Amino acid sequence: MVPRRESRPHRWATRFILLAVLCYLAVRLYQVGCGRSDQESRRTALVTRNIAALKDPNANLRMHAALALGTNRDPRAVEPLLAALKDPDANVRDAATRALGKIGAPAVEPLIAALKDPDTGVQGMATSALRETGAPAVEPLIAALKDANANVREHAADALGVIRDSRAVEPLIASLKDPEAGVRVRAAQGLGWITDSRAVEPLIVSLRDTDSNVQVCASSALGSIGAPAVERLIAALEDSDAGFRRRAAEALGSIEDRRAVGFLLTALKKPDLSVVAGACRFFIGRGEPGSEKVLIEALDEYGTKEMAQALLNCGNPELKAAAQKWTSAKGYYTIPELRRFGPVRWGNQGK
């Protein structure tokens, strides 16, 4: 059977519809292109206007212009915002720093320069901006760890820890020997956030640091690193330095590794009061019968506000009374109970 051929009028109708569709699509593409062009023109005009406003006599207007440029995230704003970092008004400098942080990688070097700003608020904002920038800021921040300005070194160590890039591990380890305690504190904190096992031995050494804040941060960092630090911390429990044993026990107790339990319980039976004081939260969680007496002795010998706080909130009446007596004897303000923050409760972590 021979197929029927399409009639001439029908063929012309089909072609007309196809042509109409193509024309419609062409018009829409033109409109979209014009819309994008208009949008880009408006964006350019807005950026240009805000850049000009950075030189306005009104400091409030300069501040808002800087913030707007950060929202736009336009690379054309980098140079004008760099100039704004030298504005006489700290609020404008703060806003420019915030804006540069949103723009990202092109602004890293200026942000590091802003760490030297005389205003601490601007320094803090620059640090936050560098944290947000992430990986592109790592190498410049590592270089900043050797800056002559201790403030810059401290903020650089802080930012590197938050970024958590493994490239920063060795430089932060080196910063554990910085002459400024503030830098050493930030370096220890940063290594705790990165949790790289290469930091274990250097942090163990920092448990003997001359600054107590560095010791605390090193102990906390070792606790965060966890299992890779356990064997070295267990060995530290045999050291002759009571303060060193206390900090090692503090880290070990927070890891709660099965390998450590026997060593810590042995310290409770001896008793080694420095170890008991350091791992007091571990012992509170276990709630060993009769261990209250040793915990109280450890509080009297090696107690800190943090230990007293833990005993006060653990739910054991005997330890609570001892903690209240200790704080009173030390002349501290009464330490309130902080149940809402989930303190370690007596015996709630099992055996």
C-alpha cells in the first residue's frame, strides 16, 4: 500500500510553526543576554559607587561601603579595600578586613598585614577572615609564624589550627618553642585541632612548659589526638615530676583508652595524688567505692578551680562539700553548679 503524501498546505503549516518556535527562542536568548548585561552593568555601577564612598568624609558611610564591597565579593574592590585598612577610623578598618576575608584568596597578604593593626578588634577580624579563606591562606600564615611581631605569630598559629591543614603541623611544632607564651598556647591548641600523631612527642615536652596555660593546652591537645598518644602518656605516669604526671594523667583520662585504665587505677590505689588530680574526671565517671577520700586528698594537694568545679557538680554529696570547703579556703568566689552543661556525674561512665 503506497503511503499517502502530506498535502502542500499541511507542509507549509508545519514549517511555519517551526519557524515561529525558532524566532521565539532567538528573542528569548536575546532578552536573557540583555538581562545579564544589564545586571552586570548595575553590579559594576554599585561596586564603583561603593569604592568611591570609601573616601567619603563620613566614617559611617565609609564603613558601610566597605561592608557592601565584601558582600559583592568583587576582585575589583581589593585595592580600594587595602587602602581602607589604613583608615583613621577603627570601625572602617574592621569593615575593610571583614570584606577582604569574604573576597578570599586575593586578599590573604593584606589580611596578614592587618594582624599588625593597633586595634585588637581589627586583628581579631583579620584572623577570622584568614580562617574563612582556608587553604589559600596556609602558606602565607606559615611564613607569618616567623614574623618579628609576636601578635602576628600568635594570630597566625590560631588561624592555622582552625584551618586544620596538615602542612601546618611541623611549623606549629616549631612554634611550641616560641619565646612568647601566647604563641606557644596557640600552637598547642592548633595541634590539638589538627590531631596529627607527629605532634605527640613535642606536646609531651610542652607538658613541662614554664607557662601553666601552655601545659593545659598541650594536655588538651594530647587528649584530642587520642589513641596515638596513649602509650607515651602511660610512660609519663612514671616520671618523677608530679606536675608532669598530673598533666599527662589529665590527657590520658580524657582519652578513656582501655590500655590506660589499669595504670590509672593503680595510681588511685597507691595513691599517686598528682595523677588522681589530673584524671579526676575519669575517676568521677567511674565512681569507685571509697575513692572519695583519695579525690579529696588530691584536691587539697594539687587542686585547681577546674577540679573543684568537677567535684562540685558530680552529684556526690561528700565531694561537693569538700569542693565548697576548698574554694572557701582559697578565697575564691563560690563556684556555681552547672548541671545544664552536662558535667561528669558520679559513676555514670561505668567500670
